[in-house]
Amino acid sequence: MNLKNIKTINCNLFSYLFKNIGDLFILMKDLKILFIGDIFAQVGRNLVVKNLTSLIDIHNVDFVVANGENVTHGRSLSLWHYQTLQNAGINVFTMGNHTFFLKEAISLVQEKKNIIRPANYSKLAPGRGSFVFNLKNYQIRITNLLGQTFMPQHVENPFLLLDEIVQKDESDFHFVDFHAEVTAEKIALAWAFDGKITGLLGTHTHVPTSDARLLPKGTFFVSDLGMTGPYDSIIGAKPEPIIHARRTNLPFRLIPATGRGQFCAMVLTLDVKTKKVKTYQQIYQIFA
Ligand SMILES: [Fe+2]
Ligand SMILES: [Fe+2]
């Protein structure tokens, strides 16, 4: 073997090692996930379209999960709006009690694997309640569950259903969007699965809570992410018809509010070695 051949071997070995060390570095790097609270109607959609790219850049976000149950006029998710928000940077949509308000949502949740509807709907309901996504060679499971207390729909027990999902789960990270009204129910589910899931993030009330924390066995928890939608509103809707309905006990029609917007979200840093949430940062930003 002459000197030229030795140099070629060294050069190839160097480039091989460099490539693999580079790959290793990418694999060992923390992951960042952005969870966006219930996106409500046009104001919410516009907030995402205008601001998501810069939020992704500022926080070095790798993956975006958003609750999409209120995207289309406050109820459900149309194909057109799904495409608009996906193009804006959302990777996965979780849903809630308004999932099937629009008929087109039935075929949409069947066709699109990145739309996760509540897992504790009937076993005959269309779509998926839990699904695993690949992110830089890590498996991330996203599960959506509805609460039982003060909720309009009868669903299976979320504790028992999550037991079933967790028993079969082999993912690296597992996040649950628990779409529920009552904070105590959300806190109870989080404590019941502390150490068994990576995080439980509450949605549905449209009001962000200031109780984000890591539980003793490492599971991240927040009662509610809040709403990404109209700021001058009653949980997204114009105040006047609701106040009138409260005074008169008459039914009312939900009209999405316009004007200023609020962006509610949570950025989580995931430690790829411990498979736990390392840091969290709440976003509650008002836009004129
Ligand atoms: Fe909602
Ligand atoms: Fe809801």
C-alpha cells in the first residue's frame, strides 16, 4: 500500500467519522415542541398564519401540535382551514368536543393521520385517538382525550382508556391533550399517569392557567393552554349575545369575535437522554 492509498483511507475514515459524529450530535440534541391552545375562528387562524414562522425561529421549534377543534367559525375543522394551518407550520392537530360539528370533518379525520380526535369516543367513531409520529428518529405519540365532568358528550372513562394506550405504547415521548372542563379532573389524570407519560396539556376552557409544572416522577402538566383567538371576547365569541342569553335564559347563536388576538401556547424542551421534559415556557401574547 503506497502513501497515496493510506491518505485516501484516512480521508475516507475522517469523513465517515465526521458524518457519524455529526449525525450523533443531531440525534443527541434536545427537541423542542410547541403546543398551541384551541385555535379559534378567523382571528386565531390569522394569528397562526402571521406569527408561527417567527415563533418557530425564535424558539428553535422542531415540531408543532395545535388544538384545532374551534378553527372553522368556532366549531370543527374544514379541509381548507386544515391545509392553511398545515402550510403555516402545524404538524399535528388535536381535537375536542366540536370535532364532528362539520360533516366534512368525518372524512378529514379518516384521511389525515395528523388529525387526532378524542380517543375515548365510541370505538366505531372515524379517525384515530392516538398516533405515533417520527421526529429526527424519535417516536412521539400524541393522544387526545375528552373529560367526563360537565362535558356535553358521553365518552369512555379517560383513565381506563389511557391505561390501555400506555400499556401498548413503545414511543420515546407521549403527550396527551386532555380536553376537559374541570381543572381537578385534569390534575387527577396527570397525577395518575405521572412517570407514565411525558406530558399532559389541558385544553377546552380557552383560559390559560398558571400552574405549569413537572410532577414528582417527571411528567409535565398544565391545566389549560388557553385559546389562540379573539382577545376581546367571551372564550372566543362576541360578548353581547352571550350576556343577553344569560340575562334572559334564551338560547344564543355563537358569533366569533373580531379585533385583537391572543396567542396561547407552551414551548417544551425534551431531553432525549432522559426522555423527559427539561424546560417549559408559557406563551401568552396579545396582538393588536
Ligand atoms: Fe375549544
Ligand atoms: Fe372544547
